Amino acid sequence: MAEKLALPLLLPNPPITPLLPDFFNPNPSSPPRAASNRRIPRSTHRLSVQGQQILQTLIHPSFDSNRFPEIFPLLFQQHTSSESLSWDILGIIKGLGFNRKFDLALSVFDWVRSRDDLVSLLNGSVIAVIVSILGRTGRVSHAASLLHNLESDGVEVDVYGYTSLITAYANNKRFKEALKVFSEMKQVGCEPNLITYNAILNVYGKMGMPWTKIIALVQDMKYQGLAPDLCTYNTLISCCRAGSLYEEALDIFEEIKLAGYKPDAVTYNALLDVYGKSRQPKEAMEVLREMESNGFCSSIVTYNSLVSAYVRGGLLEDALELKTQMVEKGIRPDVYTYTTLLSGFVNARKDEFAMEIFEEMRAAGCKPNICTFNALIKMHGDRGKFEEVEKVFKEIKVCECSPDIVTWNTLLAVFGQNGLDSEVSEVFEEMKRAGVMPERDTFNTLISAYGRCGSFDQALTAYKRMLEAGVTPDLSTYNAVLVALARGGLWDQSEKVLTEMKDGGCKPNEVTYCSLLNAYANGKEFERMNALAEEIYSGSIKTHAVLLKTLVLLNSKAGLIAEAEHAFLEFRKRRILPDTTTLNAMLSMYGRKKMLSKSIEILNYMYESGLTPSLTSYNSLMHMYSRSENFQKSEQVLRELMEKGIEPDIFSYNIVIYAYCRNGMMEEAKRILEEMKDPAPVPDVVTYNTLIAAYAADSMFVEAIDVARYMIKQGCKPSQSTYNTIVDWYCKLNLRDEACNFVKDLGNLEPHVSEEEKSRLVERIARKWSQVG
């Protein structure tokens, strides 16, 4: 993982050992070490006796920092050479930093800097370490000012000072400023070294830079005569995570071996992380086996990547089994493990299992973090349980967590999914008022939210604001914009975004092209859709099962039989088994076209492929039969699915009722209606309207009105179609007075009917009567 990769800081002047990985306590929020646990980094072992004594005094818990001015000058009383003095200054600063005495380390640096006769001792090593300390303590702006002031005072800042500042900016997520430092150091003639390039690659990965730009940076590095090392390759693999570029990650993994390096634990964990993000659980397990066969023990990081891979792949039971394996190997699941599982069950809409994971997490003494709470917010928000969302917010405070950018992004997403565009805008404004700056994920979420709400102009505006803010779009950004535009059928703007995407060096994937196909279909641009389909069939665009599925669904919905069949045949040509949804689309299309033999052919193909017909499959068959001469077979299909243990839905019953009503068999229709009792689906307005229309068409207005009265009594509110059907048939049969009397007495039928509804019906009668006349 990019954020886990340690960039070794090699310091010159004098040529000392690299900074150790544990130079600083990795957890800045943890309390200082007790006196008995004080340690000295190996790089300080060359301290003089006087230097060691002063360092021990400064790091002692009882030391009063006010005594610093009288203690530190003692270092300079017995030194005879500037070289040994330089070693002591560097060693003391590193030792103080190692023991989290950051302010004292800065005091050492400032004291030396304030002496004109000693400022020459501030070599590149000392400057690099002090910049690292400032970065680790969140004072990166101070570090930048320090380098600027040193240069103004004539002190040379070398490549290690700049590289430390780049790393400090990166660790504080100020990626643009890190890139600016990289540009400035080259402008002043300070050539980046391998460590610098590795740091910038790390920044590129965290920014989700397009793969073409990442490769261009590597080429520039090689042009400077710098060969990649294992850290470079590990960072490159991590860069593949943002775009789910698992094929590219595997290529780099193979290149490591060709370059003569042996993959280490960081390599394997980075590759596992990419596979996890890319939903490739099987490949991830192969990496684990190779990792363990090469003598690397799996760790919590390893298993968390594997759990992520299985969860993203929808294999939740396997993910739970991995958790069991962790425990058996003595690896205790952490907050990341539990939160990943929790999120997986939330996304699968298995709320009960999600809450079991949450309770298990607490019982194990694992404290939830903000990511855990964000998953719970998503769960309740997706279900529209906004009171529960409020409770989670209160619990965040109780657990001493603070809402982060993901919290706000989650709120934007859940309001967007519920079609609450005004709330989306309010949350975004509240987020800015809270001082939280929107990041790329925020804009991605905002674009998606507006798209789901049908606010296509606002989605585009959010995209433009993102560009104006200097935030680099990634694959998710472009896909979010394209999905939003596709919903509105805005194919021309979709094509422009696709061009921007390619020009920006971002590689389109199957989601990109699916969105473009949907944009063409919703915009009725079927010729363009077919042209894009030909590129997919020819291999110009990498053929993916989801693209073929999309083509089948779109063409079948549009009734384009030949085009749908072409896409369906591509499945067989490529030996890809279509899923039930794809087959149902074909079945529905053939059913609408009354192509019985083709429908039976699809149904048989389902059985032969080992797929189980779903309720949708049976409903499609029933719908086809309901409009044929064999309309009674629709009820036979209904009985068949019930015998198979499949619960019919309201659509199933409505189809059979329609079949009988259409053929004047009202007693049979009423019989099916009687079946619609608990636990069967309750009749809806479509059920009753079907019966009313059949009675009215046979001039049986008393019966039609009785049905309307019954539906109202059952708590089903009539729709405009309910009354339209009755008055329309009165007019068709030249019964204008009866139609007017029906409207006049409508209050007796529905006491709460509005005057606006009565006026609408009166106008409709006048219009229909004029047409009849």
C-alpha cells in the first residue's frame, strides 16, 4: 500500500547510515515512552562522550526545557574538530526526534543557527532531519519557510532537504505543494535523486494520477540515469490501486524479478492491496501462496488486503473464513478487518450480519474508528433511516471521534441515493462551513448524487468546479459524470467527457463504455450505439461480459431484436455464460413480440446452463401468454412457480388478472383477486384498474364503480386512470349524461376527492364528447 511504503532517507555530509524505520514513534498520538523504555537510534552511537551525556540529559523525563540554554552549550567546550561537532549535532537532533522530544530538537537547531560561527555545521543531513521532524509534527509550512530562509541566509539546501520537504508535504496530504517543490528544486538546478523520484511516485499514487503520467515520470527518472530500485517498483504497484490496474501491477511484479530484485513483504502486500481494490480474490490468494512459499509470513496487513478482495468480490462467507484463519494463526483482527467486513454486509444489504460484526468488534475490545461509523451511516442512510444516522453521529462524539471527509462524502451519497437534491446541496455547503475542503472523492460523490437525483446540470457544474479547483479527475470521476449524463441521454456531452478523459491520460474501462452505451440508448441514438457495439465485437474495445450484457439489455428494451440477438450470440462466441438477468432480458423481448418458440428456447438454455429461472423469468412467460390465444397458460405458469417455492409478486397476479379480463372471463379474474390476501401481495391500483377497465368496456358500469368503491374501502387510493377509464367508456357509448352524473356524485364514492379532480374530469368529458361528435 502506498501509504505504508517507507522511503529511505540517505543523508550525506558526513556519510552516515540511513534513518531507521522507527526513527519516530509511528503513532504520534501515543504518550511519550517511560524512562525505562528510552532508546537511542543506532545512528547516534558515534556520538562523543560529551554528546551522549547531553542527549541522555535532554531525553530524561524530569528534564526541564528551561535549562536547555545552560546544558546544550556544554557540547562545544571539549570539541576540537567541526566534523565531530557536526556528528554530535546530528546525533542529538535524531535522538531527540526518536524519543519524541520534537521541540527540544528544534531548539538545538535554532540555537546552532543563531550562532554565526556555528551555522556552517547545519549540513544537508541536519536540515533534512529537522524538516522531517517539522513534517511529522504537522508543521510543514514552518518547514517550507525554514528552507526558504536558510537559502536567503546563504545556507545551501541540497537534494535531501528538498526531498524531506516533499515527503513532509505528502505525509500531510498536501500533494500539490509537494509537486511544486519538485518543480522548484529542478528550476534552481538541484537534480532529484532516486529517493526524490520515489517520493514523487508515492505522491502520484496518492493523488490517483493517470497511469500515463506515472509512467512518464519513471521514464524521466531513467533518462536522468537513475535505475529503479525495489522501493520504486513497490511504489509503482501501489500506484495501480487507484485505477484498479491489476494487470499493470502484475507486469511490474514480473519486471521486479527480471531486474534482479527479490519481492519483499511490502511488494506482496502492495500487490494484494491492488487485487483487493480490483475485486480479484482468486488472484490475491495466489499471491498469498507465493508470498508464504518464499518465506514471508502473512501479517495483519496481508489478511486485511485479502479480506478486502473477498468483500469487494461479494464473497462474504469466504471473507469471514479468512477472519477465522487469522485468529487461528494468532493474528488478531483489527478495526480495519472488522470495518471492511461491516461495509461488505452493508453493501450487500445484510444489515443484521453487519450489526453482528459491529457487536463482535466491540466484544473483542476493538474500538470503532470513524471509518466504522461511516459504514453505519451509509447503512442507515441507504435505508432512509435518518433518525438512526443522527444516533450514529452522537455516538461518534461519545467515542471521541471526529467526522472526516468520508463522513461528509457518505452523507452526500445517501441523500443523493434518496433523491434529496436540496439536502445534497445543504450538506455540501455545511461541509465547507465546517472548514472541510472538498477532495476528489467529495466531488465524485457530489457528481454521482446529483446524477441520481436527475439534476444533470448540477452534476456537470460540480465537475467543472472540480476542474476549476485544480483537482485532477480520476477514473471514478469520469465514470460518475458519464453515468449522470447517461441517465439524461446526453450523449453529445458524454462524448466530450470521454475525449477529455483520454486526453487526460485516463484509461476508460467497461463502466465508461457501458455509460456511453446507456447515453446513446436513452438519447435514442441507436446508430451510434450500434457503431460502438461493433468496436466491442471487433476487439478495438476490450470485450467484457458486462458490455455484452449492457448491449443485450439496451437492445431488448428498445425492441431491436436483431441487435439484441447479435450481442447474445457474442456470449456464446466468446464462451462466456450469460447471467440470469441477461437471459431474462431476451425472454422479455421475445415475450413482448409473442415469439413463443424463441422464449422456450431461452428457457431451455437456462436449464441447460445450470441456471435457475427467476421470478422475472416466469413473469415474462406469463406476460407473453396473457396476450396470446393460450392466455390461460399464464395461470399455469403462476402455479408452476408457486410449486417450485417461488413467491409470486404483485406483477405476477396482475398479469393473470389481465389475461382473464382481456378475454371477458371476469369470474376467473375475481377468483385470482380473492387469492391476493396475506401473505400474498395486496392488490394495488393496477389490479383494480384492470378490473374496472374490463367491466367498463363491457358497459358494466355498476360493477366497475363497485370495484372502485371496494378499492377505496381497502385503502387503495384511485389514480387518474381509474376515473378516466370510466368517463371515457361512458363517452364512447354516447352516455354523456351518465358520465356527468358520475362526476357529480363522485363525492359519494370518494368523500375526500378534490374539486380540482372533478373539474379535470368535467373538462375531459367535454373534450371526449367533442371528439365523439
